[in-house]
Amino acid sequence: MGRKSARRGGWAFAAALLLRGFAYGEAPAAPDGQVMGTKNDRILWIFPNYMTVDEENSRPRITPRDKLDIAFKDSFDPYAFPVAGIFAGVAQAENQYPSWGRGVDGFEKRYFAALSDQTMSNLMSEGVFPVLLHQDPRYFRLGRGSFLRRAGYSLTRVFVTRADSGDAQFNCSEFGGNAVMAATADLYYPAENRTAGDTAARFGSQIVFDMLADFGKEFWPDIKRRLVGR
């Protein structure tokens, strides 16, 4: 692994450790599932899912430490690393960022770019911005009603979130956090891929990905019950 590639991954990990240290300076959190009301019911048994609350009207308390803990777990879940590898593999197959070349070196650069993107997005939109803006980063499942109603609800949660008070708000954490991710990515993408259009594309792609993730959070329990009978 080259020094530049190591730095690309290292900066994100260092930021996470700093946030983790700050989180543990907060008041102690209760065990998982008691304060946050969440559990890691992996979507498709693979993708981490630390932010879903089963009951739409349930509002278990969440602290700043809880928010940062969610962001850290989501970023450094064991499956986050192979998921980044999948994105890197797609980028390699499509020869995205051609100046990085192909082969092992090209894949390494694409891998650390993908890992850094998803790590920064998680830390900012699920941890830092929710703490600063007093917003709740969790996904509250609707869990009832028609498919269209639930689909519409899930796909709009990137725009509408809850304040710590429970009031509905514009999801500044989602948009602000991913804007920081997209801008920060200019530090490690090739020079020819640092245009305003490229930055906007990274931002938009992450918003769409998060919309689809919320769709999965809403319907995965139903799909799982049909597949395994419980």
C-alpha cells in the first residue's frame, strides 16, 4: 500500500477516533436498544442497520454520545469494508478515474476513495451534524399502511427528519453532512475529477443512496418475515 493511499484511509479513521473519544466524554449511555431503541437488523443480512427504530411513534431518548456511537458503528462495521470493495470493484470495471489506472494500484486507490467517502458521510450526517443541530439521525419506520404510503414516507426521510424534541424539521444533517463529504473528497480524488460538477455528482449520488437505504430499512423486516417465516 502506498503512502498516499494509507493517508487517504488514515485521515478518516483518525477523525473517527477523535469523535469516539468525544462521545465517551458524554454521560454514560444505556445498553443498546434501551436508550436509542435501535438494533442492528442487517439489511439482506449484510448491510449495517444501526439507525432504525421499529415503532413510528416511539421516541426513546438519544444523547450526543448515542449519535456519535451510531456514526462510529455504521462507519466501522466489519461489513463496511467489503461494501467499499464492491463500490471500488464497480469503479474499476467501469474504469472510473482513468488516471488511477488499472491493476492492484488502481483498485487500491479506488477502494480507499470509496471507504473514505462512506466513512465521512456517516460521521458527518449521522454524528457531527445531528449533534450540532440537535437533530435525530435515526430512521423511524412507519411499518403500517399501503405500500405507496410507506414507500413515499421512506423516500422522503432524507428531506424530513426529527429534532431532538420530536418536531419535524428539514434534514439539514443529511444535506450538510454529505456536502462536507463531497467537498472533502476533492482532497483525494484525481485533479481532473475535482470540478464543481464532479463534487455535485458525489453529493447527489450519496443522497440517492441514502434514500434507497431508508427504503430498505422500511421494508426489510417485512421481506425478512416472508423469507424466513418470522
